[in-house]
Amino acid sequence: MKYIYHFVISTALILITMTSCQNKKQVDSIYYNGTVYTVNNHFDKVSAFAVKDGKFVAVGNDKELMNLYDADKTVDLKGKTVYPGFNDGHSHFLGYGLTITTNADLVGTKSFEEVVERVIEHSKSYQSDWILGRGWDQNDWKVKEFPTKEQLDKAFPNTPVVLRRIDGHALIANTEAMRRAGINPQSMMAGGEILVNENREPTGVFIDNAMDLIDRAIPKPTLKQKVTALKTAQENCFAVGLTTVTDAGLDKADILLMDSLQKAGVLKIRVYAMMNPNWENYDYFLPKGPIHTGRLTVSSIKLYADGALGSRGALLLKPYSDEPGHYGLLLHSLSYYDFVCKKAFDAGFQVNTHAIGDSGNRIMLKTYARYLKGPNDMRWRIEHAQVINPADFHYFADYNIIPSIQTTHCTSDMYWAEKRLGPERIKTAYAYHELLIQNGWLINGTDFPVEGISPLLTFYAAVARKDLKGWPPDGFQMDNALTRKEALQSITIWPAKGSFDELFKGSIETGKTADFVILDKDLMQIPESEIPLVKPEATFVEGEEVFGRK
Ligand SMILES: [Zn+2]
């Protein structure tokens, strides 16, 4: 009897198992035994999720998922943490790729002598007609002044050399480069500056729009160079956990190049491409309406209000504290901004304007307000929103204008920003918390290659407001720090919202595309000082592993 009883029980168990097996749904993969930050509306934490056809099909706990699903691949996360794929809300993807593949790297140089040395080294290993470099910053030097061309002329008497400042808002050219560009003492450019010495001769430094005079003469990169640049940039971005990047200003040909590389499967990273304000782009893109292919989003026009603070091009309401009588530069006429805003508004596109100084910001906020009129869901953006007059924060809330910030700019600029702005204006500069509360969300990014590409350093700068050495010990203007939750949202779901893609990506939720990152440590729990040391273990786009730490 006992045996029969046992037999009945076992058969019943087998039957139950068989029927439940039959009822289990087949998926491609199940990830379990992890700490998964979904970044959904409730900021839920789960331990498992299932992926099928590149989408999350279930998100929950281990037992639930194992009971409901069968997968070809089951992955034990062994307690590691998972986040939605990181999204850099403001970067220059192609520019970064070209910089790392064709330019001398001048980041971190301690003097102009060192800059010239690095350029000489670079020219030995990289043959080209024009020698290009990027990344110098006179604020890092002992003599914190713009360099002049003499040393470059000595090292390169016959080869044109053009070296861009870290922020991309100034460059130094040697005499041969200026000769080829046709620069003469009468040369000038609205919205830009050509620095001159006491004899009224150009020193070699060109600021903001004046850089165009030199840029026009530099041979354009070839298609092959661009493809190499994009592939190299993609590889680096995947390795830091990015699954979406932004290109803040592209011409039609480059947008179409990215689209074709994505369609060919060469470029798997998602790109939010802002179009440069030119007729070729308007004629081609505006009549189509915003494009969302999944991999590529084209829904905005990029504008520049002013320059940058480091090169004193940012437009201020009152003169620079360290240069009497100097206000910075407005890069275009007011009527021009109106013209572009009207075009974008009529076509249902976003306007994303670079604005750094308090005057640059005020001009754009007021211009936007004239078109947006009141509450709206157009998601027009102010890129950087760095120095805001206290009287102007309300524009962001009243007109639903979205700040697109770069938290590492704060920790890069904090050493000298007060010199430019003085003790009053600095209080509402890099005011990220104040900006966040205006709409309840904002977009975060790096502006790479102005900063490094890592979203983890963006996260760290947002919460700690310290440099990598832990300075200042109490953080810089901590009233404007973001919480870890906000910082995570600012590099995942919010930039997705910033490109109208939040229903498709940006969180780990059923139905969304399976873009996710596995990190070796828990960003939300570890001591702050350990955040910069966190490493991505693997990065996935649409369920496919695009990076894995060996
Ligand atoms: Zn930028």
C-alpha cells in the first residue's frame, strides 16, 4: 500500500511538472539572482528578468520567473547589480570618435610646452597634411593665460597645426594654418573673437564663431575616417555601459551615415542626433516630422546661444568678475533664434540650445517662452543651463523647458568658476537640484569629448560634487547635489524622455527594449568614494551582449 501511495504521489508530481512545463513560456534568456534596479515609476528593485526577441518580457523575482518561463540561456547574476543601459543626454559622438582616432590628445597637459611636445610625438606616428589636436585647458597651467603661436611655429614652420581647447570653444592655430585659411589683420567674425597682440597681429587664438575661419580650411574627414571613428567610439562607449549616446549637432550626411551603419548592423549603439541649423537639414528632415527608428532619433534642432565660461565666451548679464567690461559673446542675432524656433515649432521638432551664461540663458528662455506660450509637452531643452539668474529659474517650470546638464562640468569648473563669476553669481551656477525641481526631471550627460565618456563619473559628480581626489571634502555647493536615485534616473529614463523615447527604453520594464548593464558593485549602496571605481561587467543592447569584461 505504502508503495502504491508513493507511486501515485510521484506520478502526480511528474504530471504536475509536465503540465507546468508545457505551460511554461519559452524565452531567449532569463537573468536571476541579481539586484536589478528597474528605474520604473516606483523605482522597484527585483532579482530577475526574462528577455525574448530583444525585449524584456517579464520582470520579477527568481521563483516567479523560473515557474513561468523556460529559456535556452539562464544566467546566474550572482548578486551583481543590473541597471537600464546608460544614456548620455548630451555628447558629440562623431566628434569624439574623430578626436580619438585622428587628433593629438592634449587632455591633462600641465603647460603649453607639454602641449607642443605631445603634438610633436603625435605627428611622428600619425601622418596627415594638417596636424590636429584637442583637449588643452589653460586653467590647468601655471600661467593661466591663452597660449600664443610662436612655439608652435618653431616646431612646425611648414605644417598647419590646429589645437582645440577642451571645451571646443577656442582653438590655437600656427602661422601656416592661418596662412592657408587666408587670415589677415582685417579678419573678423560676428559672435567670435580673434585674439591679437600689441601690434594688432593675431596671436593664433580663435574663439567661438571665429574658429569657422580656420575650420573652413581644414580638409574634411573622409568617409573611411568617419566610419573608423564611429566604430571606435562605439566600442569605448559600450565598455562604460552606454547604450545610447547623443550627437549634439550633425549635418545631414553624417546623420544618414549613422542611420545606414545602424541598418547594416555595424553601429548598434542608439543615437539621439540633433541636427545642425542649416537648410540642408531643414529641407530634408522637417517635412518628414520627427524620426524614431529605435536606433536613431532625429527630433531636434541644435542652436548655440553663447560660448563657454572657460574661454570667457559665455554671455553674462554683468561683466566677467576677472575681466572688467567683458560680457562674453552672443553667437547670433535675436531674430535668428526666433526664425529657428518658429521653424521647429511649426514642424513639431524640439529646440536644444547651448546656453551657459546667465544672459545667454535668459535670452533663450524668453525666446522659447514666446513660442511655447505656457504648459506644453514639446520638451524644448536648454543644453548646459550653467549660470542662471535667480529670477529666471521659473521659466523652466512655467514653459516646461527641460534642462540638459553635465554634472562633470561642475566638478571640472569648480576650481576657477568663481573667479569668472564672483561670489554672488556662483551660487546659482551648476544649480542642478534647483533645475531639477522645476519640472521634476532633467537630462544628464557629459558633453564628451569635453569630458570623459563614463556615465559612472557623471553619476559620481551628481551626488558627490567632488573631484576624483575627493576635493572639496564636503562637496561643492551641496545644496545642488542630486540624490543617487535622481542621478540614476538622470542617466537612464530621463534622457530617454528627453528624446521622446521613454515608452521604448530607459527602464527595465516589460515590453521595453532589453538595453541593460551589469555592474560589479551596487551604485546605490556602496560608499561614495568607491563610485568612481565601479566597473561595467557587461553591456547589452536589445538583449545582445555588446561588451563583456574578459
Ligand atoms: Zn556640446
